[in-house]
Amino acid sequence: MLALNNYLILSAILFSIGTIGVLVRRNAIVIFMCIELMLNAVNLTLISFSHYLGSIDGQVFVFFIMTVAAAEAAVGLALMIAFYKNRESIDVEDVNMLKL
Amino acid sequence: MISHHLLTLLVFLPSLGALLILAVRKSDALARLVALGFAVAELVLSGYFFTLDTVHTLYPAPAGFFQYENVHWIDFFGIRYTLGMDGISLLMVALTAFITVIGVGVSWQGIKERVPLHFALLLLMESGILGVFLALDLFLFYLFWEVMLIPMFFLIGIWGHGRRIYSAVKFFLYTFLGSLLMLVAIITIFLMHGAQSGTYSFALVDLIGTKVPYDVGLWLFAAFLLAFAIKFPLFPLHTWLPDAHTDAPTAGSVILASLLLKTGAYGLVRFGYPLFPDAARAFTPLIYAAAVFGISYGAWIAFAQKDMKRLVAYSSVSHMGFVALGIAAWSPIALSGAILQMVNHGVTTGALFALVGMLDERTHSREIDTYGGVWGKVPALSFFFLLFCMASAGLPGLNNFVGEFLVLIGTFKVAPLPAGFAFLGMVLTLVYTVRLVQEILFGKERKPLVMHDLSLREGGILAVLAVGAVYLGVSPSPLLELVKGPVALLVGVK
Amino acid sequence: METIAIPAINLAPIMPEIILSCIAMLLLLVNVFVPSESKGYLGVLSLVGLVATAASVVSGWGQPVAAFGGAVQLDNFAVFFKLIFICSAALAILISDKYVVREEINHGELYPLILFATVGMMLMACGMDLMVIFLGLEVLSISLYVLAGFNRGSLKSNEAGLKYFLLGAFSTGFLLYGMALTYGATGSTKIGNIAGFVATNPQVATNSLFVVGMLLIAVGFSFKTAAAPFHMWTPDVYEGAPTPITAFMSAGPKAAAFAAFIRVMIVAFPTLKHDWTDLLWILAVLTMTVGNIIALSQDNIKRMLAYSSIAHAGYALVGFTACNPEGVAGILFYMLSYTFMNIGAFAVIVLIGKKGEANGNVQDFAGLGQKRPLLAAILCVFLFSLAGIPPTAGFVGKFYLFSAAIKSGYIWLAIIGVLNSAASVYYYLRVMVYMYFKPSEEDFDWVGMTPAIAVCLLLCVATTLVLGVVPGTVLELAQKAVQF
């Protein structure tokens, strides 16, 4: 097994890629995929801690996160479809009717 | 039972009247009558207090207070519902009741729309102001202090003229900001007292003995002074006043000038000085400077005004400078003079605003240019106008003279230089007063004016005010006797 | 046959959540069979359900009960907050009836969603484990994403829902990562265990994993409470969402986020107070100031109230920074009074609004003082309370919070707080200026009062004024609630 640090660094990199993706990408579905990437990075962190600490809490937490992420995906995609029906676009540049 | 809660009745009777008016708001005439009824009843009630000669309280009262109520309210914070009346508050209460009747009378005809709301707001104002004069618990005082602003805001905004919305909002924001800093100071001294003595209380009598470190005390007093100085108004925090006074309806101006300004002075005397005697001493030169400058500055700017109301407004700044001077001197004579001057100014300036309002109702103009040679047209009105202008200028025999005289004597003993400058300010007062009288009453008429002389109602109001002015000018001793005790107690604190 | 030993699970602490979830699921079922004209009855049913839940919540006052190995704890703190959530849900349901009929939304699912959101909030308040708090937060958030975008015909609502979803999920990612790092640094997700670990190993404060974890948790919660600089989503989402949902969002979820924030920060990290109170100080000042300053220029009243809710979160953060029992009790009291005064104001906005969310600008209130004096007066009470002018609940709440700050020594914070209060008066007064001082030909004949909204307004006004004049009882309750 690799040392804990390697897992942590990997998940940190994944998390950062996800964050940058959310900030940079324009397609709402891709943004959501990046959010999923962030959540999975967290999952990786939790599992590696759980293994390192010998405590099962982390893995239980991962189950919860996966379930919630699935529910979130369903809801999020439904919202995107509703938006698409009205605006014919998923580009977040078009999400601009409400201004500061 | 009631006899032990007279103060509560005094404070809340006008609110009751206001609610009644709002409940029967279909009829304008009924609203007016109800308002007048409650205002007169309030006046009679406040007159009753003059006849009391023994201490009438269920609760052990602090020294000097002959009416006192003290009930648990929000024990969580140590806040108690405490009302107390001594000689000073009695004078203020009587002035409030009296001026409210005048205010109701003055707006009898002038207000044409949303009449019930107007009179209800006048009565609510009275409740708020009475609460300020009677509260002896800092939290309760602050509550009434803020509540006072609300009816005045609506009065100026709805029935005012000119830039009424701007003036109303400016008035509210300016005063609110000042009082918020006072709130921080109140909380601070409350916490300090609690930390020192173990019991948390907002009562004035408890907080007076708190040992406050000198520099902290300076800041706390400064916060209190800021709130009160805005209300006085002390130069340079007076800029809200001309707009608010000029753009308010007549009753609003009368109450604003006669009563609201006094709350600032009263607050300083009742709360500011007793709580922070050392800091107050340190600030005295500053207050002297502001007061003296205000006297001259107010008079100077008044002289240049084209709008009658604005002129009287600036004259208020000038006159309240005398009150500030007397308070800052903090000697028995000066303080008594300042308190007396508070009453005098209330009567005189109230009358002046009423007169200006009457002229405005006749010709719909407040510009001095419009007038001239009014004496020939409306001799009765002109007589009263001249009388009150002379009173405002400090003519001996009329009320302002006594107050100013006492203040000057009292101040001269402790601080001759400010007194000297203030005396010069009196000369300036004469200048603008004479100008006002000359341009409006005498001289040639500039525009053809058609005016009818005083109606019975107007005449009655002015006559009553005139009697007050003359009485206060000729025989002020009963009032001075009334405040002698409390003043001695207060000054002894220093 | 061997019987399987089922471990004894004490369901009592989460009985309110169970009751409410069952009722919400029942409503979903009933919704299928009920014709669309009678959907209003679902609202009544949901209110009944909320009352039942409240009864079960109140029974938990006095003695703390823990369950699920310490993951959930129903103590006074949780009871107080749960009651706030139930009130906000009930008030939101009361004002939603008129709105959905006007906007022609199929609202059968609205009520179950609000109830599910409430379940999530209640879990957040009683959760003593990071997992439970996360679960509650997600149940709440997902329900809110749908609720914000509920009006499918309206572009603004779509946009609000999508924006809220994307930004909300993004912030949840941060929160989760923070929780994961904290778990790694301290070895447990239970708040009690974390507190124990931190107490016995103070050097963990220098462990970079832990510090980063704490920071990320703070960031995640700051997003949820709409603290600056993570407040950007609030105005857009509040403006676009249907008005009753905005009312709900501004009260309940904000309180829930504070509840969880308090639990995590004060219970888990009490010994590290001096580290993060500085951070909170900056957060509080920024939040108050940004909220108030931007609100000054808003015309749309929902947007203005959105920024004002940011500012109010800032005042609550002042209590947080004080970090003494008075400060936390102040937050509790403030959240309670804020729920009533804010939803009350939104109730009036629902009444004044027209189809298609028209008539939502401050200018549209012109003349209300003359034509509908009672309604205008009620709105004035709420506006004065929001501004912090006595004798209202808003004033007592601010008084309590600022006292707590001064007691902790944060004089400048209190001064900044009162200066912000003064600034906020301007935009609240603006509405009153339009209502009373500006003339208008409008005669407001479309403003019809329904019994539901009347009840809501009555409750809100009564609470605002009563809490302003005799707040003693509730203040004591709040104080008892923070003795954990």
C-alpha cells in the first residue's frame, strides 16, 4: 500500500481540477461533472483516512456521500432540462437574466 | 391604584387618544375633537402635578423625585420600567402638554387631507416626548428617544412642503445615527456597572455611581453628547434643523422646535452630566465654544434668510446655544436659567412658528419678499408678531430675557469669556429680529395682499401663548422654586 | 431458530423527523389522487403535520437525549432551532396558497418539498456527527434547489434553481472536503469525539490538515449562511425563486446553517476560539457592510430584502464572534425574531405582487399608505423591526447581540454594527417613503386578503411587537438553550 500522503495529494489534485473546472467551463453539464469530480476526490480522501486510521467512519461517510450525489445528480439534471426547455441552451453565459 | 400610576397614565393617555382617533377615522371633525379633548385632558392632568406637595409614591423614590414608578419589566437584562418626576421633568411635562394643545389648535384648519392620521400622530408624539422626559431607566429612555422620531418622520413627510421627503429622511437618519452611538455607550456602562457591582441594571440611580476609567469615560460621554448635541442642536451638528423645520407642517414645526429640541438638553442634564461628571468637566470648553459659536452663527445666518420659517429655524439654533451655555456652566444659577430658557424658548418659538403658519395659510407664501406693511392690514396678528419677536430678542419683561439673563450671570461667574461672547450674540439676535419685524410688519407693501385678521381660534392660541410669555417674563419665581431642589441635587453631583 | 439480536435503537430524539417525513410522504401519495382544485387542502394537511411535529419537538425540552451512538442529540439547543424551522415552514405554507393560485403553479408537490426541507433542517440542528449534519444539509439543499426552480414556466425561476444548484453543490464540495480533512486530523466524525481530541491534543491546531479542514468547513458554512464574500448567489436566487420560497429560504435554512455552524465551531473547536474569532470578525464586518451598502441601490424589493438578509446574517455573525453564551443565545433569539419579521414582510409582498412576479419594485408600493392603511402599517412594523427601531423584536435582538459583543470586548465591532444599522434604515425608510409620501392613482383593488395570509400576518405582527416589548420569557429560553 502506498503511503497516506500519496492518496491525499492525488485527491487534492482531483479536487483542484474539479474546482478549476467549475470556475472555467461554460456548459452546465460539464460543470456538474466537475462537481462530481470534487465529491469523488473527497471520497478518496475519506477512504484513505479510514484505512490509515483504522476507523470505519470514513467508509460509511462515503456511502452517504455517494447516495446524496446520486440524488443531487437527478435533481440537477432535471433543473437543467427545465432550463433548457425555456432557453434552448445549457451555456451558463446564458444564465444572465438576474443581474447583480 | 390609579393614583400610584399617574405617570403611566400621563405618558400613555395620548396614545390611547391616538388609537381612538384611528379607530373612528371616518369623520375628520370627530378626529379633531377627540384630539383636542385628549390634549386638554393631558394638560389638566399635568396641571394636577403642580398641586401636589408631598411625595406620592408606592415605590421608594430617589432624592428629589416626588412621583416615582418602578416595576419589573425585562428582568433578563435588568431593565425596569421606571418613571420619575421631579421639578425639572414637571416643567418639561407641562410644556409638552401645553404645546400639544397649541399644536392641535394650530392645525385645526390647515390640514385638509388624512386628517385623523395627522392628529393621531400628534398625540403619539406627545406620548413619546413625555416618555423621554419621565424615563429614569436608560433602556426605557432610549426606547422613547427612538420612538419619538417615528411620528415626526411621518408628519414631515406627509403634510410637509418643499423638499419634505428629503428633510424627513435626513431628520430621521441624522438623529438615528447619533442615538445609535449612545446605545453602544449605554450598553458599555451597563456592562461596566454589572462587572463592578455584580448586579446588572439599567436604572439611572444604580448607574450613577459607576467608576469609569477616565479615558473610557471620555468616549462614553462623547457618545451621549453626540446624540444630545444633534438634538439641541449644537453647532456643527445642526444642519438637519433648517430643512426639517422649514419643510414641516406648522404643527410639526411647533412641536419640533418647542419640544424635540428640549429633549436633547434634558437628556444632557438628566443623564449625560450625572453619569460622567469628570468627562463632562473635560468637555466643557468644547461645549462652550459650540454654544457661543452657535449663538452668533445662528443669528448671523438668520439675518440672511429669505424664508420666514428658515429664519425662525436658525433663530432656534441661536437660542438653544444659550441653553447649552447654561448647562455647560453647571452652576445653580446658570442651570436654572438654562432650564427656564428651555420653557421660554418653547413658548416663544412655538408662537413664532404658529404665526408664520398663520401668515402662510393666508397668502401661501413664506417668502419675506411677499410681505410688507402687514401692520395696517391685520393689526391683531401684527401685534402678536411684534410681541413674540421682541420676546425672542430678549426684551426685558418678556420671558426670554429672564432665562438669558440668568444664564449669562451664572456663566459669567465661572467662565467670563464665553459669557462675554454670548452677550455679543444677543446683539446679533436683535439685528435679525428687527429686520424681520421691519420687513414684514412695517414698510411698504410689496405685493397686494388680501388677508383677514385673526380668527377666534387663532386669537385664542396666540393670546394664551402671550399670557405665558408675559407671565414667565414678569414672575418666573414659582418655576425657579420648582427647579431649585433638583438643580441643587444635580450640581452637587459634579 | 436463532433470533437475531437487534441492537436497541432509541428513536425518540429523531421522532420529529420521522413524523414529518412520514407526513410528507403521505402528502406525496395523496397528491396523486387529489384533483387540482383541492390542492389547497394539502396545505392544511401539511400544517397539521407541522403542528404534530412541533408537539413532538417540545416534549424533548429539558433533558438531552442522545441516540445512534451519540450521532444525534435532542437537547434544548436543537429544540429551540427546530421550533424556528417549523415556524418558518408553517408561515411559508400559509403565504404560498395565494401565490401559487395566481402564478398557476401545480403546487401539490410544493408542500411535501417544504416539509422535506424542514426535515433536513431539523437533522442539521440535532446532529452531533459531521455525517448527520451533512445529510441534513443535503436533504435541505436538494429540496431547496427544486423549490427555487419550482415555477417551471418562469425563466427567472429556472435560472434561480440552476444557479442555486450549481453554486450550492460547489460549496458542498468544499464543506465535505473540510469535513474529510477534519476527520483525518482528529480520527472521528463525531463532534463530541473531535472536541475531546482537540482538548487533549492542542498541538493539532498547528497540523496543516486540521487548519485547512477547519477553514474549508467555515467556507462551506459561510456560503450557506450567505456571508460575504460568499454571498453572490443570494440576490439572484432570492429574486428568481417564487416569493413564498424566498421567504422560506431567508429564514429557515439560514437559521439551520447557523445552528450547524454553531455546533461545529463552538462545540467542536472551543479551545481554539482565539484562532478563528479573528476570521469571524472580518467575516461579520464584511457581511454587514456589503449587504447594507448594496441594498441601498436596489429597486426590486425582493432583491433588496435579499441583501438585507445578508446584512442580518452579518449581525448574527457579530454574536458568533463574541463567542460567549450571550452571543450564541443572541443568535438564537435573533433567528427567531428574524423569521417572523422577514416572512411577515414577504407576506405583504405576496399580496402586493401581480401575476408573473410583476409589481415587485419599491415604486409599486406608492400610495399604499392611503389606500390600504392597515396593510401599510403592518409592513411598517416589519420594516421598523428589520431596521432595529424600538419597540420591536428586531431592536431587542440587535441589542442582545451588540451587548454580547461589547461584553467580549469587541467594542469596535459593535460600533460598526450600529453604524450599519443606521445605514440600513435608509433603504427600509425608502419603502415607507413610497408608501406614505408619494402620491399614486393606484387603488390596489387586486390586493385580496385570504384567511391564510391574514393568519400569517397576525402571527408575525403579534410576535414582532410582543417580543419587542416583553421579550423576557423567550430570552430566558434562548439562554437555557445554549447551556450545552
